[in-house]
Amino acid sequence: MNFTEHYSELQQKQTNLVNAEIEFYNLGPEDYTCGFNLEDVKTVLAGKSPINPKKIINAVWELCFGDCDPKAFSEESGFSPVYKEDDKLMVARIKKRMRASDISGQGITSADLARKMGRTAGFISQLLNGKYTANPTQHLHDIFAQVSPIDTSEVEVTNIAEEERIRLRYGEYPFVETSISKTINVSCQQARERRRISVFAGQAGLGKSMAAKQYAEQHSDDTILIEGSELTTVTEILETLCIALSLTPKTSGSRNVKAICKALRGSDKLIILDEADKCKPNSLDPLRTISDQAYVGVMLIGNLELDERIQTNPRYNLIRSRVSFFYKPLGEVPVNDLKSIFYGLTRNTVPVEDDSDTFWNWLHKRVEGNARTLGDNLLPHVLTQFYKYPERKFNQTMVNQILTTYLNKPY
């Protein structure tokens, strides 16, 4: 690059390094203008500034390298002679990453990096202080792999065939058995056996709906699943039951109830109403009547509001008196369930750096004990990073980077 006479030798070095960093991170113009006019920044980084470029160069330098002294890249930098310019650049990248909020907030130190790499803290310190006397290149790249930012670019994956990649998309998740699904199974069986009402209430995102669908599919001959919503009314409940029983819905609600009871009596079928807490308040009334007159069980599944309604609202007294199985409300999935979901959805393909109870307890707290946060939100990004960089392992750093970068959940 040819520079105008307004650039000092150090500023020329800074400009070249900044351009290399912009290319390395694939930064767009909006990422590095630092509040300056875009055309002015482009002119400075092209070496064509008609005035002293100090302000813009220093601002972009700080963006790329933090407080790293640009003189560290000079011959008198204090680095061991074996450090090439690219090695010095990697040291600057690592030090800047160590101060980034998604890393520093975790309290990651040289000792942590050493433990992950099977080295001593002194070894890491020597590398990052430029005092290592052997070739440092591979070691520096290994360190950067531990702290590198999450790659948000659209990178073509070439090392894993398309048909071998796991795609986690809503509506297509494989079923993973958990303690939640087992409890819902027991609740359903209790309702069926006793021909009464069972209730399961829990926080959103525990996998209740998936468990209900799985049970209904496994018992499709004698189970009717109604997927409730805030729009579900008595009429919709009755019409859904009529269709499931191959009955023609009538305009009269009472006539529909009689026809449904006649079709169900003696069948030992089970009716499951999912999202029962969202349905209109009187939507549950015909289910109580049908259970009484047709001798069939009813399973009510919903969020924590369902527990509060049935337990405390006089409107649901007639429902409450018929509940024969009411499992305690759950606010989060157990740690072991979270672990099962991780390995089940990733099919044991993603390497975990630390498979200890300490890590899984930490992850449980980080995703707030929520299966949806793990399966719907976190794991698709984990798989994307794994396919881009198969050498990276699933660990606290990766989790925090993804939650901070993609999901606005800083550590």
C-alpha cells in the first residue's frame, strides 16, 4: 500500500494491521466507523488521508486491539525473536478477547486456559508476554480457539456432508425421554385408569406439550389430544371431539355433548387438553360433564397458571373435586433431564469439554432450568459453531458467547 506523507511509520504499521484485522473478522463498514464519516474512514484505511490520520487510526486501532500498544509490533517490542508479526497479532487478539465482556465476566484467567490445554499457567504467561523461545504459532492458535468470538458469518461447511448435519427446527425435534415426560405418562395413565381428571402444571418450556404429543401418538387408538389456545372455546372443544370421533358436529352444544358421551361410553379413551390454562374459562366445563357421563379420563396440561386456577379459583371447584392425580407444579427441568436433552438432540456428536456435575449444574442455572432455552435457542447455534469449527468443544465460554451474542442473555 502506498501512503501519503501524512502517515508516520507507526501509523502505516497500524493501518496495515487494522486492515488485516477487519479482513480476519469479516467486519462490515458499520462495524468499524467508530462514529466517523464512512468515506473518511475508508480514505484513511486506504492510506490516502490528506491530513494527519491520527484520530481515526487510533479509534479504529482501539476497536480492533483494545489498549494493545502498537509499538509492540516494532523491532524493539520486547518480543522474543521467534515471534513473527502474525504471532504478535495473535497475541493482541487473545489479550483483547480476554478483556471482552463475554469472557471477562466469567473470570477466565491464564490458569483456566492452561487447565483446558493441559499446560501450566507459566507456559501461557510466557506465550502471551512474548517470552516463549520456541515457535509459538500453534500454541497461540490453540489459545485463541479457546476464547475466539462466535462466528456469525455465513460460512460454507465443507467438512461434514449436508445429509449428516443435525438440523434443529421447531416441529421437527426428535423426542427425548425425560423425567417430565415420564411423569406426564403416569398422569395420563392415572386419569385413564380412574376415569377421573389428572392435572400437570409447569413453567413454560419444560417439554410438556412434546410429552403430551408423544403419549397421544403412542396411544393413538384410545387417546384424543386437543391443543388448546387463547382462542379455544366450549364450541371448539366439542367440535374437535366430534371430528376425532367421526361425528358430525351439531349447532347445539348439549346435543354434541350427548353424542360425544354416547360414542365414548365404555371405550376407556383418554382426552388430553394441552395448554388448558390458555383456554376460555368455561372451556373445561364440558370435559367435566363428558368425564362424568361417559366414564372416561381427562388430562389437563398447562403452565403454572393452571395450578393457581384450579387450586384457588371458585370457578373451578367442580373440576378440582374430580381431580384424582395432581402432580406438584414444576418450575424447571431437573439437571439430568437437561443433560439427556443435550445428548439426545445432538446425538452425542458434540464434544463436551467438562462432563462433570459442576458443569451441568452451571448450565442448568445459565439456561434457567428451561428445556426450550436449551433445545430451541442454544443448541442450534452450538451445532452451527461445531460444524464450522469441529475442534471447538462445548463449554462455558461457548455457552456464554452464544447467549450473549445471539440471545441477549449476558453473563
